Amino acid sequence: MSHEQGVLRPDVGAEDHQHGSPDAPVTLVEYGDFQCPFCYRAHPIVMALQRQLGSQLRFVFRNFPITEIHPNALHAAEAAESVNANAGPDAYWKMHHAIFEHQQDSPDALDDTHLVQYAAASGADPVRVKLDLESGAFKEKVKADFLSGVRSGVNGTPTFFINGVRFDGNWTNKGEFGGAIAHAAGVVLTEA
Amino acid sequence: MTILEAGTRAPEFRLLATPDQRLSLRELRGRPVILAFYPADWSPVCGDQMALYNEILTEFQRFDAQMVGISVDGQWCHAAFAESRRLHFPLLADFEPKGAVAKAYGVYRDEDGTSERALFVIDGDGIIVWSYCSPVSVNPGADGILDALESMRAERAEVSL
């Protein structure tokens, strides 16, 4: 075949939600689903790695909503995209954190009403976000993320790519996951 | 066991797809078939292999390809699993004689009595055009399948020029 499997396509670009320096030696890409309980578990793990690795790590999040089993995942992703478009990347990351932090609050924690509240708290205009959800303004953007994940060999959520190569190990194992990232950065990870 | 490779004729099968309906490979002639062997229903992750394929059926349909899942689980188990995951493609029960189709394709695991995670893309004439066996703990995703469908389409376009 012309392509290896499990290789990020396309590379990280201007369209992506990026946290950290583009010059960082390691780029960690997560394909995630805002309603996925495993992504919920991964969220603090990623944040801890960001704290530990600082400027050595750039984190990128792409949407991979598995809508047949997570009915609110698509709107959660669209709401986050709307926040990004209407209020900028800082607001996007606030929204991103808010969605994961509230995911397990209640069964309706990610319905449109709540999503709009998180958007407002993140600094976006709630009316714009509500209208964007109703019109599906960011459906295509989310779909494009999803399809890029399919072509990259995403095999469930979360799927991580370390410098463009799918991580097939156990991300719940801090030593294994953090170690692989630190290795790519050429540093030794110390306990936070 | 050695997995059947590209260029090989895909072994025929006729297995239960629902508790009272059988599906044979021959019935699918004329369009590409994606045959996805997996070890078992009910693997304890939410984005599991079949749920993933279910989510991207529309991509496979762009190539007019039929996705078919297959494991050694029985038809009733498949029915419950498909309902729970809201799967919109058939799951075949390679149940009696157990694993016979997996063995024919070279992807049976004697050590644990299930099949490998193995993927086959079969063209409309019943010839395997791509096969891949993933480590059993690694869900292979769908990138290889889509690459295979794309190159098959590209080759066909060349031939018809």
C-alpha cells in the first residue's frame, strides 16, 4: 500500500486547535469525543503531561464524535468550534476543559442548554453559539476532523498520535504514555 | 496460520447473519466487500472496532462497498451486540463448525479459539485485493481499508481508459 497505517494525515496545521509552541519537540494529537467516558479519563492525564513537559509539548485536539453511541458528542464538538470561531483560541480551550469537566455531572450535562451555558462561561456570545448549533454552522468542520481521523487510522476514542505516529500502547499507564512522549521529546519525565 | 494474501480468490462462505437469515459471499458479487474478522462481541471499550466501522459506513458506501463483520460468536450474541451498538451492517456467525471461515482465510487463533483482528477487501469478482492482520490487542482502524478501496477504484479507472 502507498501509506503506512496509523500515520497522521494531514499534518497539524493552522486549522487545528493547538496548545503550546509549534516549535515544541513533541506534538501530541488527540482525536477525541466530548461525550466519551474514556476521553473524560484522558483529559486530566493530558493536562498533567502539559504541566510536566511545559514548552516541550504542543497539544492538538481534533474531533472524533462517535455519534451512534454518544448522541450529544456532535453538538458538543460543534459548540466548541463555534466558541473558537466567535471568541478565539483561549475561549476554545476554556470550553474544551468545561465540557470534559462537566461531562459526568448528569445525563443531560452535554445537552444544548448546558453547552450554551459553558460557552457563555468561556467568554463566547451564547446566542451566537446557540444559532450556530441550530444551523449546523460547524458540522462540516467537525466532519472534516472526523474523516481525517479515519484516514489517520483512529481506532476508537481517544486515539493519540505522538509526532504523527499512532500510539498503540496504554495511555492510562502514565509511565508508558508519558514515557513515550518524553522519549520523543528527548527528555526524562520526573514526577509532577 | 498464514493470512490469505492479495490476488487469492476469497473462500466462499454462507453464514447466519441474523437468527434466521444466511448471507453468502456469492450474493455480494459485483461490489467490493470488506470482511472484518474480530475476536469477539462485547469488547469493553466504547470506540470499538465495529462501532468505528458503523460510524464510517457512509465512507465505505462512497465506494459501493459492503461492510461485513465476522467473529466466532453465535447469531443471538451478534443480534444483541448489534442492537446495543446500533450497528447498521451484518455480523456473521462463524459459529458452527466453529471458526471454519476464519480457518479458510488463515486467521484463526488456536490458542484462544477466536479469530485474529484481520481485514480483507474483496473485489466484485471475489478476489482478495488487500488483507491485513493486526496485533489482536490493536484495533486496526479503517485507513488501510479506505486506501485499498481507493487504489482499487484508481486501477479500474486505468483499465477502462
